[in-house]
Amino acid sequence: MVLSLQLPLAVVPLIRYASDARLMRGWRVREAGVPDTLRLRPGQFRKVRFTASWPDAAPGEVRIDPLGFDASPALVVINCGPDQDAIAQAERSEAHASTPAQAAATAAVLDGPSGDAISPPGDSLSTTGRGVFAHLSYYEPMYFAAGHNGDTNARLQLSFKYRLRIPDDLRSKAFTDNLYFAYTQTSVWDLSADSRPFRDTTYSPQLFYYVPDTGWRSPFFTRMGFAAGVAHESNGKGGNDSRSINMPFIRPTWEFGDLTANHLIVSPKIYYTLGTKNNPDIAAYRGYVDLLVKYGSPDGWQLATTLRKGTKHWYGSVDTQFTYPLAKLIGSAWGGYLWIGYFNGYGEDLLDYNNRQHWIARIGYSIAR
């Protein structure tokens, strides 16, 4: 069975301006080289583009209703900041990108006159829209992994950040334009004990200012990001098992080398601990700096290690995570990453911040890294 479809030379959408309820009809012309009739077999599909110049006076939210054929309406948001041609080109390049490296290259190539990247960071969800979910992006790595050394346990982490306000000019460094709320939850799950209880869970809400690219340039690094804010960590328990800290922090991030290939990232999180009534000596075991060092590429393997050094003796910890895209291992239809982790030292969870557990290696699956 072959299905024949007659294509129009042009379509007429009805454009509705949400700001003042105006209506306008516009012509969309079919792309060149497409025949008047398409013949499709079962399971086949064909995408046909219709293009036209966008009206200059179309600000804010615009609804497009196709007329004369069955198709769903589309809601489009028009950004009215400066350098819109560059932003439009970046969005077109992003739409045609087939790998994370190409998406990262879009951000690197389309720097503004001040040297500020127009596109959002390549390792996050898009934050260029205006809907509720467009404000949401990844924060810390998200994974589930299990391992065995003395006992069998798993570690899992969920982490998102929410951009409170998205400006028209995505290069803005204004405080309110780059203010985020984040939430991270990390659990250690004891799979050897009866009833398989969670040994401990750390809940960490944060409020902070963050820009992935400050615009500062140097012969020594390719790009510099910056974050500063306050974080809270608690295990949500009461009595003798209660653990909690408050941490004002700053976090510069330097990237070295070609951002689309293997390159180095160094990101020290410098903080001070407050509200440590239930764990007053926690700094002796974890110190005041989490030093994150990464090496790898956006579309290949990556090795990330977080080092802590306590203020006393040789207390501290090493937390290493190796990730590799599943698409390169078992096929392009797969998302996420193979995750292999190693932890040794104090403080994998808040409850046992002052007790050293067995070192442990785990293997699992990562959604974001």
C-alpha cells in the first residue's frame, strides 16, 4: 500500500499576538526541490519545511494556527534583546546539532561582542524558553549505582536547578537574571541488611547566583564560570542521628583547552560551615573546600574526581566518577551514561561523617554527569 499526499505550494497560518490580541495572516512558502505529490509506504515519513520572513512587530508570545489543514497550533516566544540575528543563528545551529560536541561548539563559536556565550551550557536542559519546564536544568550528576566491599550497598543521586528568571538577553550577568534554586538528594542504600534500609539520605536545597561564562578571557584558560550562594545539608533525622550544616559558598570554574574535545575543568567549591550543633567537628573530616577536577569530552568519556581534606590529621575523602555515553557502547537509541564510581575516606553520607567506611567501587547508570 502506497499513500499519496498532495502538498500545497504555500500555507496560510493565523498569527495571534498574546500581548494585544491582534490577528494577522501570513504566507509560508514550501521549500524548493519538494515535489507536489509525496508517495509514502507504511512506516515511512517525510518532513517538509515551509519558510517565510517573520513580522518585525511580533513581540512576546505568539500563537500560530495553521489554516486549511489538520495540524496543531504552535506557541512561539519572541526574544527582543540585542544581537537577535546571532541568537537566531545559534538556535538554528543547535537545532541541527546531532552530538553534544556540536551543541557545545555552537556556544563557543557564537560569542557576543563582549566575549559572553549566548547559548546556555551544553550539559544542561535548555533554558531559553519561557514555560515552567524551560527554567529547569540539571545541577549535580544524577545516577544509580551498586557495589560490594564487606557489604552490598547502592548510592543514588537526584539533582536539579531552577532558574528563577530568564532574561531576553541570555548574556546578561545581572543578579536577578542568573539566580537559581537547586535541590540535590543523595542516598546510600544498604542492600545487605534485613529489609534493605537506606543507611542515610542527604537533602540539600541551595540558592545561588550562577553564570557558566563570566566573559573573562586569559591565555591560561578558555572559559571561566562563577557561582556564589548558600546551601543547606541535612539528613532529616532527629535525636542523636540528626546531622545538618549551612554553608555560604563561592565556586569559580575554569575550563582549559578545546571545549568540544578532551579538556580539563577545575572547580573548587570554597565554603564555611554554620549551624553545626549536631556535628560541631565536621570540618575536621571534610574541611572547607571541595576540589572538583574533570577531564574528558562532551560526547566521550569523562573522569571527575572530588577531593576533600579535613582540618585535622589526614582526614578527608576521594570520590571519583567515570562516565561513558551508552550511545557509543550499545547504539545511538540509548541515552545516559555508563557510571563507574570509587569512594574512599570520610563523609560519604552525613550520618557517618566521622566514621571511615570500607572503600567501595560501584557500577551503574547515569542520567546526567
